[in-house]
Amino acid sequence: MVVLGSIHAPSALSPLQKMIVSSSDNNSLVLGRRRTIAFGSSALVLASLLNLHNPNSNPPLLHSAFAQQQDELQQQEDRVAHLFQESSPSVVFIKDIELAKVPNRPEDRFMLTEDENAKVEGTGSGFIWDKFGHIVTNYHVVAKLATDKSGLQCCKVFLVDARGNSLYREGKIIGFDPSYDLAVLKVDVEGYELKPAALGTSRELHVGQSCFAIGNPYGYENTLTTGVVSGLGREIPSPNGKAIRGAIQTDADINAGILNFFKLNILELSWF
């Protein structure tokens, strides 16, 4: 070993020198190990990053979890699409129309709804109650027809039969209750087979359940919105100011024309 700053030949080391040299060698060894460990850790991190970018190197469990998540999402989308396809034929679109003149014959009433002077007083949704053409809707949709004494009000119902054929008929009001914002119409569907709504119960509903609303906001037929049950046992005012108790609150988007709508979930169907 050569001692820097000396031109003499090496001689035996003193005990102090041996301690210094030993300490220096140990520090070099520790430093070397640290560098090796640090380098090894960097290599491990680099290899991990490279594996993340390599689609063929992901662990099988990660592939399996991702595939399962995709499958569950697809199944949920399929259930919602199926629910809409099965339920939308039971939803109808309603127009409350003011005629420009009183018809000379009762059979001319419906023809006058096509008159350019006829005025649409309101629109809304309803659902098919039975195969005989009874339609349940909200009172506020047909309020003017329900209280008409002039003979100028007429109701036009657009619906689809069980085979998917579109048709429209005049709706005749046969009952209503403003305190519950409900009304029942009757349409002539002789020769057509209807698809009544499959009604369920709201007794077992709970907050957080998925719900789906089908209606005709702003005249756009068969519109679907989704949400959850936000609250139960709510109280809302009816058209005559009386309280309607036991209402179901949802965060599904409810626009004008979809206020009277189907509330559906995967297990049951309700209307409110």
C-alpha cells in the first residue's frame, strides 16, 4: 500500500493507522452495499414500471378482476335496456287540446285536433292500466278537459300496441281526483292488443335502490332517466292544495312532461 505524500517504501502500520485503514475499508464496503441496494431497488422499480406498460405481463388476477368488472357492467346495462324495452310500450303520450270551434257532430271532434288553429293546452305522460284501453295519468295534465263546459277541449293519446304499431286516439275522461293528482282516461282500441303496465308495490322500497323514469318531457317520447330512491314518505302539494302523503323522492331527472312517470327498478314497477 502506498501512502500519499510519501516516497518511502511501505512499512508496518501503526495501530492508529490500522484503525484508520480498517475504518476506511468498512465505510467503502458499506457505501458499496448501499449503492448496490439502491441500484437494485431502482432496477426493481424500473422493471415494475415496464411491466405496467406491457399488456402481456399483468398478473392473471388483475386480468380476471378487470374482466369481471367489465362483465358486471355489461350485465347491468343489459338489464336497464331490457327494462326500458319491456316497459316503454306501456307508457303513453297525452295532449290536452283546445279546439278552435265546437264540432257539429261528435265524430268530428277528433278531426278538429289537426286544425292549425287548435291549441295545445298541456302535455304529459300516462300508462296503460288494462287491455280495455284505460289510461292512468295526472289530473294536472287533463285539468282543462276535466273542467270543460264549452265542448272545446279534447284529449289526444299517442300509444303503441303490443306489436309495436303506433296509433293515436281520442281520450275520454271517465274519472279524476285533484286531491291525489290522478285522472283516468278511456281510449277506443278495438282491433288492437295493448300491453298493460306490470304493476308492483312500493311497500318494500328502500333508499338507495336504483330507479328509472320513462316519460315524454317537452314532447320527446319514450325518454329514460335514471337515479336512485332518495327518500320515502315525502309530502307534496296536489293541484288543489291538499297534501299528498307517502310520496317517493328520487334524484332521477324529472322535466316538464315527465312529472307523471313510471318509477321502475329491477325488481318491481310503481307509478306515482
